[in-house]
Amino acid sequence: MRSFRILGLFLLCLSAVAMASENKMGIHDTSRVSFSSSVRVGSTVLPAGEYVVRHTMEGQDHVMNFQRVGNKEVFKVKCTLVPLPKKAQRDETIFEITSGNERVVHELIFSGDTAKHVF
């Protein structure tokens, strides 16, 4: 009987950890993205590199905080969450290249999320 309690407690803890990684908006609180060249996200230009991305709320605004790996500088960009028809199977970056050869990111989708970030 004691081993069933221990097993039950272990499963409860495991499920709590799994649920904590994705919030009620259908997205992970923290993700990673990499850009091979500088990109414009919203009104912010991000230099090429790898970023840790944290999704936060500022009042009613959804904000993505891009922190370059190995750097303390954080770039804040407002986004809109748009539900996806099903969980994303892979990471995706949807962008356009302007006539001035600038990459402008319109959407970010992270694997396992059920909503995409639109800028």
C-alpha cells in the first residue's frame, strides 16, 4: 500500500511539472529562437543570434521578451496570440523580405504550442 502512495505522489508531481511548462493561453512561458541575420520584430530590430524568449503580460498586452543568449539586454515586443487549429508540430518563423532587404517577422510558432504569436 505504501508503494502505491509513493507512486501516486510521484505521478502527481510529474503531471504538475508538465502542466507548469505550458500556460492556460496554450503557449510555453519560455522558448528559444535563432535568427541567421538581423530581423525586425514589431518596431524592434534584433541582431542575428540565438534568443531565449519569455512570454509575459503587461496589463492586457501580451509581450515577448527576447534575450540574446550570453547577453543581458532584453528586447520587448508586443504580440497578439492567435489560436492554432492543433498543436504546432515544429518551430516556424514567418517573415517577409522588404524591398530594402530587411527581414520583417510577422509570426512565430513554437513546437507544442496551441497558439501563434503575431506581430
